Amino acid sequence: MTELDAKGISVLLVDDHPIVRQGYRRVLESQGDLHVVAEADNAADAYAAFKAHDPDVVVMDISMPGASGLEAIRNIRARNPRARVLVFTMHNEAVLVKSAFNAGANGFVTKSSEPSAVVRAIRSVARGERAMSDDIAHVLAEESLSPTGSVLDQLGEREIEILRQFASGATTEQIASHLNLSVKTVQNYHYLIKTKTGARTDAQLVRLAATCGLTKI
Amino acid sequence: MTELDAKGISVLLVDDHPIVRQGYRRVLESQGDLHVVAEADNAADAYAAFKAHDPDVVVMDISMPGASGLEAIRNIRARNPRARVLVFTMHNEAVLVKSAFNAGANGFVTKSSEPSAVVRAIRSVARGERAMSDDIAHVLAEESLSPTGSVLDQLGEREIEILRQFASGATTEQIASHLNLSVKTVQNYHYLIKTKTGARTDAQLVRLAATCGLTKI
DNA sequence: AAGTGCTTCGGGAAATTTGCCCGAATATGC
DNA sequence: GCATATTCGGGCAAATTTCCCGAAGCACTT
């Protein structure tokens, strides 16, 4: 392994878009020390390719059709704890970032990042360090200022129930009727939930509820 | 222009992800006859770059933060009807494809396409032909066969675009700014969309947009 | 037993949005 | 040329949201 490191860093590329993979490959290969030893376009193939090639770093987009990229990360880290996984995606939601790190990711950079920053991140995780792009750091920093973990942890039981019903399409009157509350109280909860979660619009609230599994769409 | 064509095809790359742009650039440049003369990461810059470089083909992702890519297509085609625009995005919803062609796009390929297919599409639109990737053709074919009108069929293009942005979490002010409309107009559209679709709450609107594939959650 | 903190429940008032009317400019179709 | 659909916004009353506030019930601590 140390010999391999001396010769460079082997990379497994995982992304569901062929041309994006090809783009990565060219960018990374042009660095000299980075070698793409395999590619995959889904979570299952990613794990198979990892077992076959045992790369130093897995660079993967976790928003792929089919199985979850997070599951792939867990599998990879479970098989070889010395494996390094750098998540590379367009999403920048705090919950997703935390999920990725909890799943065992070593780094998280967004596709908005400069290629140089991505390359730097690959070298960082290869050295065993944690890496993340500036925008991700900002998102997490903001999040950390609210003393809670998951977005839902900061909500009380009543608030969660109201959020669930609201995100499922219920009107304020219906919720009030269901829970035997005054319309005014439901409105107040609605507002409270928005401020607590930081959602600016009802649409963001629905998306939040959906990503937290509170409601299915 | 014929001389230029003989020497190759000049391309303006528009995508909000730097590394993706760099990837395209390398893939296209490796073809020999394709030359990336400029890049842009948003709709406004795209139009400016088009005016400055007058490229043969504009390859653009229409899902960018800020102003609509569709608007950029309209502007570009309005300025120079001989311009060719190839939309290159990860979305594959029939409505979006139709909107793009109505806006003046000459081609539409998804990022799931093989790089070779993308290159072929660029050459096609450069020759003035219409181009689309196989998956897009299938989506449109399916659409034309299904007698059941989607809920979205009763909405105009503008309404769909506003619904998409709204369901994606944009505020009324942001949408108005993106599309250069007055806040009042966006509010009116919002109301119109609700009545046309029968949605009673914003949450139902978001769910509708999601089930129609207008937005991902 | 009193204090602290949290959740739950609502009132009040200003700001904003909704709901629904309208007219006008511009395609688009026949 | 005429009808029709789409796009764009003004106006205005009604409704809702926003943001403040207090209070009651509970659990947990010292």
C-alpha cells in the first residue's frame, strides 16, 4: 500500500453520468499522481468495483438512481476501514452531509467547487484527513449554531405531527379539526416550525418533511 | 461562417459546475473539430458570452441557480436565429423537453448519454439538424401515445416554469427576480396554478409537481 | 417546595398573501 | 381578419402569515 502511495493515488469514480465520469477522469489523470482505476454508475457496481480494485480513494456522487449511495459508503467502509470515500455531489443540505459522514465518508465536496479544490480534497482524504469544500463548511457551521442534531430533533411532538399533516397536503382547518386545536394555534405552530427549521417557504417545508421521511410523495 | 465550419465548430459551454465544464471541455477538445471558445456558469453570463463570441453551438445545462436557462435560450435565439443551442441536462421530463424546444433549443441530450452521443448531437445541431438523445426520444414518444393528459397539460409554459421553481423552494420574490416579472404577476400565476390544478394548499402543489417529475425531492 | 425549562396552547396587531375581479399586449389558429 | 390562448400586471377586500406576547401543564433538579 505504501508503495502504491508513493506511485500515486488510485481512484474509483462513481457517478451515474458517463460524460461527467469521463470529465473527472481527464481532470484527475492530468494531475499525474491520481489514477482512475475503475468507474461505476450505481451503488451496487461501486461496491463490486471496490472489492475488485481496492482503490485508495472512492470519489462518488451519492445521488444516483437505484440504491442509496450512503449504503454503498457503509458497505465500503465496513469491508475495509482504511478505505477513503470522498462524496462529490451537487447537493449541499446539512442533513445529507451529516448522513454521509455518519455513513463513513471521509470528505464531502460539492460540484460547485473548483476542480483544484476537488483534487486537493482527494489528496487530503488519501492522507486520512477529513475534507470538505468551503460551501459545505459554511452550511455545517450555520447548522451547528442551532444546538440540535437532526432538523426534526428541534421540533416537539406536536410540531412534528402538524408538520407531517401539513406536508401531506392537509389544510390548516383540517389539521385544527384533526387535533382539536384552534386554527390560530395551528397557524402559530406552522410559523414556529418554519422558523425552527429555517424554511422560508411552505415548499421548502414540504421538501424538508419529505427528506426526513416524515411524509412520502 | 463556412470557413469557420471547415475549421471546426466553436462551442460555448454553460453549466454551473466548474468541474463539469472542465470535463466537457476536455471531452470536446479531444475531438479535434470542436473548440470551446467560452464558458459560463449562469444564464446572464451565458448570454453575454454568446454576444461576445458568437459560437456555432451553445451547449447548456438549463438547471442553473438564478435565472432560467430557457430564458437564456430565448435571448440567444432572438439575437441570432442562426445560433444553435444544445440543451444538456440531467432532467428528462417531457414538459421540460417541450419547453426547451419551444424556447428555441435545437437539441436536447441528457447527461446519462454516452459522451460519443453528446458529440454526435453537437455536430448535428451545428449542421442545423434537430438532435435528441435516445432516452429523450422515448420519453416524448411515450408522452405522445398516452391519451391521458397530465395535470401539467392544462398549464402554460410560464405556469409550469413558475410551479417548478416554487416547488423547488424558491420564494415569490426570487421567482420574480429570476424571470424578470413583478411580484404581483408571480402571485397571480401562483393563484392560477392552484385553481387550475385544484390544489388547495402549497403543500399539495409541491406534491403535485413532484409526482409529475417537475421537481425532485 | 420552589425553581428551571420545555412543550403546548392561544391572543393581538401589523404585514403580507390570497382570491378573484379586471384590462391590455402579444402570439396562434382558423 | 377575427377568435382564442397566453402572458403580464393593477386593484381591493378577505384571509393568512408573521412576530410579539402571556399562561398552563409537566418533568426534572437542587
